[in-house]
Amino acid sequence: MTTQAEGDPVTGPLLRSAVRAAGVRCAVLGAVGTASTAAALLLPAVLGRTLDQLLAHAPAARWVWGCAGLVLLIGLLDACETVLGGTVAAGSTAWLRRRVTGHVLALGPRATTRFGSGELVGRLVGNAAQAGTAPGAVAALLAALAGPVGGVVALALIDPWLAAVFLAGAPVLTFLLRAFARDTSECVTRYQRIQGRMASALTEAIGGFRTIQAAGTADREAARILRPLPDLSRAGHRMWRVQGRAAAQAVAVAPLLQLSVVAVAGYLLTRHRLTVGEVLAASRYAVLATGVGVLVGQLSGLVRAKAATRRLDEILAVPTPSHGHRQLSPGPGHLELRGVTARHGERTVLDGIDLVIPGGTTLAVVGRSGAGKSLLAAIAGRLTDPDAGEVLLDGVPLRALRHDELRTAIGYAFDRPALLGTTIEDTIAFGPHPASSARVREAARLAHADPFIRRLPHGYATRVADAPHSGGESQRLGLARAFAHDTRVLILDDALSSLDTITEHRITDSLTGPDTTGTRLLIAHRATTAARADLVAWLDGGRVRAVGTHAELWGLAGYRGVFGEAEAAEVAEGPGRSARALPGAGAQGGAA
């Protein structure tokens, strides 16, 4: 991977945007830092003049008070710079997190597929905090540069020979700073990448802690998480070695330049071209001009911030789905998939799917594990886009719809719903347009969640964090949230899997009853659920093998094999007469 620190250390679209977002605060910080540097540059001249006045036994009180005032001003400006620096860093970090979080949410599932949840958390927390220091570091670096530049100018004003002597050795300092920036960028990038790998491994372990605990492999998992630790240690030690080497080289070169300037100043003193006070000022300006230590610190912070910003830039580089500007006309929720193909890496999961779901119909999608049912459900509501083909709702492609129109028209319930909101009522009402309290309670009754909610300490006002709920209860809350919003299409992605059989039957009856409105797409694993749907689509090998009622499809051995012998025994319907197979499905069904 190439680094960008060798050129302009402030390049990068996100970093430039962060600096612009800091705006006025960053400008004020730069102004305060520059004022502090200006005061520090003025102090040696005033000290020199004070010394000359004292040596000449001339009145020097005002010069002494001038020195004291400058020292006090420098202290106040440094304090203001510290406070402003913290404020700018905090504001920039918040801005970066809002921007990247919004992008991650817009990406949806592809964000975790591309980076992993642990890596995303690591970048949003650690890297964003480090990148947030960049605007302040830019302002501070500009102010820090004013010190050496001002020192050289002051030497030239005292005597041009002093500036010439210093500038003769300046290229060496420039080379050292350039090499430091390059080496630091490489070290920091490697360090942050190893941190990201460890964060990903830790997140995976936390998500599967029950499996790890049941298997008794906690020590093994801890070793796996910490396996990159030696690499992290080596990267950290290399980072410190680079910084230490730069500091050592600066310590070796800077004093030589300072001694050269002082030696020339002493010679000019003997020739009566300089006063004692000017020699003192020249010695101080030589120190300011060789302020490599300050520059190394500021440049090191900026390089670390830029390396962190590049990791955020990688997230922002993944394009988000674009949305159109069309709105839906009134319609029954007619959903159509045309030639939908989706791949995962080199594997084709869905291959040319053509599927029509008439408005007001409940369609169950069945298939063996890995057949692509959840991916089809995600594509049907545009949680993700297919690699080829399109999905239409009432004749309008989903890509052409406005984002709010799309999310209002299509609702979801999942096998592991995320219960967002402060209270149980907030969780059920959560959506593009929050549901009313009456609608929340009605939806909870439809999802058979009302009885256990009322048993909670504060009923619907119980905090979600304080509400004990099982997997089945969580699913019922997720279903209630889906029922609380009027949508044309409701997609249930394995949202009944944790329910007991009786509750599942009751909810399925609610979904397929005569009072049901809108279109329903169910990912079904049980034959009894498929039997209650108006139509069933049998997904196998990435293709729709056949579409028909459950009774019709039951005549196909391959379809019956999806559910297994135990499920077959529960089905009340006998074998159907025939299946309405899609083109080419007849031969496949016979083979099955």
C-alpha cells in the first residue's frame, strides 16, 4: 500500500472536509497559535534590548515590564490554544462519526460484509477519535512552522550572515522531517490495521460467547484474539524507534546549527557589528529556528491522524445505493422480480430469478439451507441490490423510488430483530413515521406480544434494557413493530423461527386471514407455515423450481424433502395433484 505522507501530509478528501467543517474554530485556533508564536518571536528582541539598556546603565524599567508582559501573554495564549485544541478535536471527532455512521447505515449489510462489524466499530471509535485531531494538528502545524520561519527572518534582520549560516544546514533538517513523516506513516498504518483485526476477532467472540462457553474453548478464543499482539507490539516499538531516531538526529543536527549561529554572532560582536543584547537574541532565535522537536511532535500527530483518516476514507469509498425521485401511485402491492441474479464472491447464489407476487397475496419462500432465501428477501425490499435484474413494486422499479417512499411502502421483520428505542413502546413504534400508542397496542395484540408486555414492571413504558425477553418474545416484538406500520409489502425473513408452534399458527392465521391487507412474503421453514400461504415459491440451487399452492407442490419429492419426514407427518394436506412449474421446472421436479 502506498503512503501519502511523502507528499502533502494534509491531503485526503475526508481530512480536507474535516478541516473545512471545523471552519471558524480551526481558524481561531490557528490565529491563537500564530499569536503565541509571534509573542515568542518578539520576546528575544525585547530581552536583548533590555540587556543592552542594563549594560549601558540606561533606564530599562519599561523593557523589563515588556518582558514580563510578553511572558504572561505567551502563557495565556498557550492556555487558550490548549482549550481550543481540545474543542476542535472533540467537534471534528463528532462530525467524522456522524458522517461515517450515516454512510455505514446507508450501505446496510454490505458494510459488515466488506469490513466486519468489529472492524467497523474499531474505525468508528478509535480511528475517528484519532482522525478528529487532524484539523487542530493542521492549525498547530502551521503555527509551529511560523516559529522556525520567523526565527530565520529575525536572524536576517539582526545580520544577514547569521541567517546564511543557519540556512546552510537547513536542508539536512528538511530531509530528516521528510523521512520521519514517511516512516511514521508506514508504522502507524500497520499498527492501526493490526488493531482492527483484533477488534474484529473480539467482536466475533462476544457475539458467540454462549457457544464458546458451552464448548469450553474460552482460553483458545482468548489466544486467537491476542495472537496478533506480538505484531502489534513490534509495530508499536517500530513507531517509537522511528520517533526516537528522528529526535536523536534532530538533537545531533540542531545544536550544531545553533552553535554555528552563536559562533558567528560572537565573531560579529568582536567586530562591534553586534551588541551583547543582539548576541543573546540571536542565540534565542537560533533555538526557535531549529525547533525541530516541536515540528516532530506536531508532524507525528498529523501523520497518525492522517493514517486514521485513510481508514475512514476506505469506508466512505464504498458507494451507497442511489435512490430515485418517483413516488408510488395507489396500488395493491404487486411485487415482481425480473431476472434477479446475485453473487457472493465467485458463487452465484441467485440465478436469473423471475417471480411475481400478486398484490394482496401471501407468498411463502421455501428451500434448503443456503438456497438464498434470506438474500431474496433482502433484494425484494431493496436492503441490498442484485448484480443483475430488477425488482418492481406496482410497476415502479425500486431503484427509482425515493428513499422515504421505499421504506414506507415495504416493511420487514427479522429472525433476530434489533430492539431499538428507550422503552418497549418506542421499540414497537420505531419506523419512518412513529406509530401512535393505540396502533402500538393493536400491533402487539396481533403479534401476541401484549400479554407478556403487560406483565413487565411498567408495561409498555418498561425500558428495553430492563425488560427480560426470550428469543421468541424478541421476535414477537419485532413482528409487532412490523405490524404497527401500514405497508404495501411486509417481508418476514425467518421471523417466526423462535416461536412455539401454537403462537406461530396464530400469527400465521393473522397474516393470511380474510382481513389481511397488503402483500406478504414469508421465508418459511415449516410445512405448516407454507400450507397457510396463498402461494409457495420453491427455491433450489439458486433458481425458483416451481410456484404453486403447498398442496400442489407436495406432489414433488424434492419439495417434500425440504421439510424432512418429521415435518411431513405434521402436514394435514395430502399430496397435491400437480405443480404449476416455471419454465424448465418440470424436468427438474421430475429429477428431484
